[in-house]
Amino acid sequence: MSLPADTPPAITNALGYLQHHLQELTKHQNTLKHTINTTLMGLTAQLQQLTQLMTGPASALAVALPSIPMSPPSAIPLSPVLAALSKQRMRPKLLSPPDFSSE
């Protein structure tokens, strides 16, 4: 930026200060933008996985379920479907003991 030669030093200093901080804010904004975009891409991939789980066969549910976080952030309540899936996943299926009564 080119200023007239008769610009008072106080104005020149203030403009330099503001320009420096504008550059710092722009860098910070770009970093945040990158972080937000990365987070959105990850959430979109998880949403696609969840959609595939919900629309796919039941056998795929047991294989793919561990990739879903079991404890979401406390600020976001589980949907009834996710709550049921989490409970099912947390309870291991017990094999029934062999029945020897018929022998």
C-alpha cells in the first residue's frame, strides 16, 4: 500500500499495525477453515457409513459397528436407533450351554 509522502507517522504506524493484524487474522481464519473442512469431511464419511449400516443387511451391522464411536460427546444425545445399537453392541451374546437332558 502506498501512502502520500505527507502522511503523518501516527497514521502510517496505525495502518501498519492494522495491516499486520489483518494478515494474522487471515492466517488464523484459513487455519480454522481447514479444520472445519477436515471435520466436515470426517463427519460426512461417518454419516455415509451409518447410512450404509442402517440400510444394509443385518450381518454387516456386526462387522461395521466397531468403527462407530461408542461414547459420543455428552452435549449430543444419542438418537433412539444409535442408543439401541450401542446397547446391543455392549452386551455380548452368550452362547447357551449344551443341553444334556435328552441323553
